[in-house]
Amino acid sequence: ARAYGTFRQEVWVMSGLAHPNVTSLKGYCVDPYAMVMDFVRCGDLYAFLHDAARPLDWPLRLKLALDIATGMAFLHALTPPLLHRDLKSPNILLDSLDPRAPVCAKVSDFGLSSLLFLSSFKERVADRAVANPTWLAPEVLNEEEYSERSDVYALGVMLHELLTR
């Protein structure tokens, strides 16, 4: 029942999203639980950054940062805003490694996302399905109220990853 609820929520969230810097849902089935999404050929940002053999020049770093920020700005501009709540480099998919491409990076994995109907949101870290502290904002770790700014904190951590690899 829990797996079905999580799957249903992610399908519901993704079905209403249409932006070049956000992975789009093409279809789904429930036996087995599966979602068909954009084909994103270059893997995830985390694996890319940790492969020293792959070149990462400044134009590509800036394009990736801009694409991620643009995707998150779209999510936060929705009414009500959509909190990703699990923003991290493994959840950024790379569509291209050419900084001149229209889209290089797409925000993905909306399993923990929620619409912000209140001015803030509170959740116990122990109750999170994913509790990797690397990308979690201090207010999330302290189990205090958080909002879009917590996603911005995670974006800042990813910008640091882009800077330092």
C-alpha cells in the first residue's frame, strides 16, 4: 500500500509538469509499477561529476547551473509552489553535455515532492524516505518549518559540487 501511494503521488505530481528543464511523464502502468519518462541519454549529474575522465569546462558548468535553477524556478512559481524536497545531484538528469544545446539538465524524481498549500512545511527527518544530510537544509535537519528556501539550499550545494567536482 505504501509503494502504491508513493507511486500514485509521483505520477500525480509529474502529470501536471511541462517544462524543458523538468523530466516529463509520458505514461505509466501499475502492473508492475513503472513510469515512462523522457529519455535522458547522459545519466545523472552526480555520476558525471564523480567521473574525472569526463571533461567539465566552465561553459558547461554554467549551462548546467542555469538549467537546474530554471527548472526549480518553474516548480516554485507554480500556484501553489511545488517543493521538490529531495533535490540533489543524483536527481538531476543530463540530456546533453554541449553547453550550446537548448537543454542540458533536467530536474527529476518527484517521489517526495509536495505542493506548498501552507506558508511553510514541517516533517520529521526520521520519517523521510530519503534522509541524506548532504543536500538537506539546516531547518530540515533540525525538523523545523521549511519552504522553497530549503530547495534553494540544496541547489546551492549542487552549485558547490559543480564548482569543485
